Amino acid sequence: MIVDVWMQHPTERFSQHDMFASLRRWTNADESAAVPGIDMTIAAMDAGGVDFGLLSAWSRPTTLH
């Protein structure tokens, strides 16, 4: 049994967050590109033999001290 415990399915809002700005620049990512649908994520997990995925919410700190 394979369990993906760090599954992160991107949303448009998540992928456009400022914390990813440098990643978008490094990869020459098109900011207007659509995020993959959940069906693509499930298909990739199926292809990898993943039986279960744990999808949880995460939020980075908004202020640094």
C-alpha cells in the first residue's frame, strides 16, 4: 500500500501567491496557464500506484518577526 502524505493539489489562488513569484520567473511559467484539474492529480497518483492521499490545508505565516 502506498500513501501520499504530502499531497498538494494546486488552486489558481495558491499558485498565484507571491511566495511563488521567483519560481514562476525561474521556470518562465505562463501566469495565465490553468492549474491542473483534480482529475489530472488523481490520474498521476493512479499511475504512481498511490492508494491513498492525505490532502490537508496549509498556510504560511503572514508576518515575520
